[in-house]
Amino acid sequence: MGLLLLCNGGFMLLAALVSGLYQDGVTQEITLSAILTLLIGIVAMFFTRGHKKEVKRKEGYLIVTLGWLVMSVSGILPYYLSGAIPNITDAFFETISGYTTTGASILNDIERLPRGIIFWRSLTHWIGGMGIIVLAIAILPLLGIGGMQLFAAEAPGPNADKLHPRITDTAKRLWLIYVGYTAAETILLQLAGMTFFDAINHAMATLSTGGFSTRNASLAYWNDQPLIQYIVILFMFLAGGNFVLSYFAFKGKVQRVLRDEEFKYYGIFIVLFVIVAAVVVYTRANVQPGEMFPMVLGEGESAFRHALFQVVAVITTTGFVTADFTAWTPFLTVFFFGLMFSGGSAGSTAGGIKIMRHILIIKNGLLEFKRTLHPNAIIPVRFNQKTVTEHIVYNIIGFFVLYMLLFLIGASVLGMLGLDFVSAIGGAASSLGNVGPAFGSLNPLSNFSGLPVLGKWWCAFLMLAGRLELFTVLILFTPYFWKRT
């Protein structure tokens, strides 16, 4: 916890530097936030310096969950001390939405915020994107602590790919790719017409699949500059793909990328969904121009671009918007609601259920027909020409059931707090899937500021559970976890 606070304090100092460069009037407040965070981190590390430096599986899950909470609580300070968000509940909601890369916001006028605060807001995305813990395990060996248990808790999904036998080297390579992509997108966006400040903030939000923008209208602000939106689409696609495959591509192993079953389905699903959305937008969408999302649909390129952008943004759970897709047609409203449950690839910064889990659930379901006809036959599920063990299949089915159950409970709670049906199911799906914009009163033209206080805390819990893929958080609520073994 102390080490994570030191990292967070360091990033706050970076935001303070940006604030000083732009002379936005909140440099002292952000600097004070950094100093307080660093001091608490130093004190925590000092008083725990003599403890046994061994992290087992139980400790790994506890450290991951508490780590995200500690980072989110300390991340409130720049918002609160600067007066940008003077309400604790709103400040925590905005902070945890950043770290979980959800992108749901309570801010009504982002453009009036000081530059240092906007930059800090984007930084929370960027830190959370690859995972606070993955960053920490590259540093923990300096303290004599192994990081494998933390990595297992941070990435509990079915994908066991490693870039290097030593987990710390894996973390370093992942971060190198992450930083490289961020730098590349920043440069390309600047060349396409964005200011440097807008470019770096949107690059951090894109690679983290977060969705916080520097503009009230999000990417719709650049609807008259298609190149900017196509660049963002490209990097949303990369961020929603497995970063391990990016590593193989950079190593020249392109065939390994093209043979990957999840990557193929990821691409096929996006192509099919874009075709459906583009055809409906072009032929039937009734979109009224407005201040927030000025746009003209009807001609082919515009319909295709907006359909492509929104499909990729929702599948990768990035949450950027170029239009209010909830107002296109009733069919597309249901269509995009369904996409909120897809998610990107395993090993990506995207939220949601993930493409790999969907593929394995479908494959296992189809094989049940064969097993029914041949009850004595052993018919395993295969993925990438390899047999998937029953343990992984059961884990995925259990995850899916828990996900849908938590979604139903989440929507029910929001309904009890006064939200209408569409807003309740949209808010629950968006928060749990870390998508950002939702439906009803939480649509892209609005935000989450109208939620009651309990609703904001409940959505914050859903964001955390969804970002840590359920088990890591929910296991802490089981009696088995706390029993001595």
C-alpha cells in the first residue's frame, strides 16, 4: 500500500508540473496533494519495513483490491483540495471511474477545469489501464518481494500467456508497449490537428480504454476532422486487443498474431457489427443536430465512421462518443446495449466479459449437443488448437453466471434508488463493464451527476468489481477467504 501511494504521489507531482506550466491557479493544491500522499506512503512503508516479505495467493487478492481502493481514496485529493470537485462522494466517483477506466463522469463542464486537474483526471485512466499492480510488481523485487501472486490476482482471466519467465520482466515489457502506443498516438493526433494537451490526454484515455475527454462533447468536438477520429479508432482497436500479441507483432511473429483464435473473432465481430450499425445509421437513423453532438448523417463516409467509432468504442469499453448512439433507432439502442457485455480481448486494457470467454462458452454449449448424442465420448473444448481444461471451462461459466447475477442485482439496486428501467439496466451494464456512457438519463448527452449519493457509491462498487473481474473483489466477501489454513 505504501509503495502504491508513493507511485500515486509521483504522478500527482507530474500533474502539478503541468499545472505550473499552464499557470492554471491550482499548482499549490495539487502539489500539496502529492506531498500528503507521499508522506502517508513513506510512513506506511516505514512501519511495515520489518514484516515478512512474502505474498501468497490470499494476500495477493487482498493487496489488489485494497490497492485500488487506496489509490482511489488518495486520488481524491487533487479534486477536493483544488475545489474542482468539492463533494467527497462526487470526487471518489470520478476518481474510481478513472482508475477502473470506466469513464463515467459527474462533471458537467470539463472545459472549465484547470489544465492540471484535467491532466490528473486522464492520468488516473492511464495508471489504471495497464493495472496499478502490474506497475508495482516491476518495482517490488527491489524490496525482495515476488510479484507472481499479484499478477495472478490482477489478471485472473483464462489467458496464461507470458512474455518472459520472470513476471517482473513481463510487466516491464507490457509497460514499454503501453508507453510506446501512448507516445505514438499523441504524435499522430497532434499531426492530425489536435493541440498537444488534447492529444496526450486523449492518447492516455484511448490506450487505457477509459474515455475521459478534455471536451464536453468528447470526440464529437472533432466531427469535422475525420482523420482524428480514425486515429482514435485504430488505437482503441489496439488497446482492446491482447497486448501479448502486440509484443509478438513487434518481434516479427505476425503469423502467431493472425493464427490467434481470439484475435480473429475480435476482428470478425467488429466487422460484422460495424456493417449492421452502418447500414441502419445510413438508411434509418434519425439524428437531430445539437450543440453537444453536431453531426450530419446520410452520406456514406459519415455513417460508416460514426458506426465504426461507436462499435469499437463500446466493444473495447473505451466510452468515447462522436454521437448520441442511444437516439439513433430503437434497434441500435438494444444493439449497443448488447455490445456492452462483449468486452475486448483477454490481456487488454478493456473491461467487460471478454471475447475469449464468449467463444469458450459458445463452443462448450455447442459441444453439449454432441455430448448428448454420445454420452460416453470425451469431447474437450479446444482453443487455438489446444485442449481447454475443465477447470478453466467451469471458471468461465462461473464468471459468466456471477457477472449476469451482479448485473441484475446492480440494476435492481439502481431501480430501488429511483432510476427508471432503461437508466437502471444501462447504468448497471455500463458500470460493471467499465464502458462509461449508458442509456436513459445516463446517456452520452448526460452523465452520472444526477444519481443519488447511494447510487454513486453503488456504481463505484460495480466499477471496481468489473475492473478486477469479479472474483478478486467478491472473494473477499466469502467466509472461506478469512478462514485460517
